[in-house]
Amino acid sequence: MNIQYKELALPVSKRFSNAIAELLTQHQITGDSITINFRDPNYSAESGGFHPVEMRLEKYGDTWQFCYITDFTYVGIGPFAELAKDLDFDFQAGVFQNLHGLFPIEVALDIYQIWEGNFLHYWQALNVFTIQISSD
């Protein structure tokens, strides 16, 4: 499975790309677009945990390309807390969004690398996520 990770606005690593490719191969994905949801079943506004992550990829020819990667967090307290985008790396629109605003995606070079390393550790080393994949 071929996932484009070079020549993107953010430094998506080969390790990250390979991990996603392996996941998709294991699930025998069909279709031309997929959405992957990573969830910590214990994550809540009250007790914290690992942020939910959603990513979308679309297939062009024989290559999958990242559309976006979004990390969510609870905003607010108590029963009024709701999930909101904490970090949103939108490769198609070329923008990065966080709780402070919307920026050109190149602003997120450093934060993306930190996020990616942490995410891979939570997913692969700590195994905290349940994963759901849907295909269009």
C-alpha cells in the first residue's frame, strides 16, 4: 500500500506513513476514501485521557494521500463539556487550526512533529486506542 508522505506541507514521517499503510492493509480497505478514528474508550472531560484522533485519506491512482488529521479535546467543564478540534492539520486546504485560530499549515511544522511522535507512541507502544475505519 502506497501512502504519500513526501513533498507535503508538513514533515509526515515514513514511520507514520508505514504504520497507517499497515493498518489499512490489515483491514483490507476498499474504496477511494477512508476515515480512520482512534479513540481512547476511557477519555472523558472529567478524568482526561488520550485525545480522539480522526484522519481522512483519499486514493489517487495507486497512492493514498492525507486530506486531514484532527486531534480533538474536551472544551468546557462538567456536563457542558464538548469535543472540539484541538489540532487540525488540513493538507487539502493548506491550513492549520488550533483553539487560537486558523493559520497557514507551514506554521505547524514543529507542533506536527511533536504531535506525530506522541500519537505513534500512544497508538503503538501504549495501545490506548480502539480503531474504527470507514470507507466511502
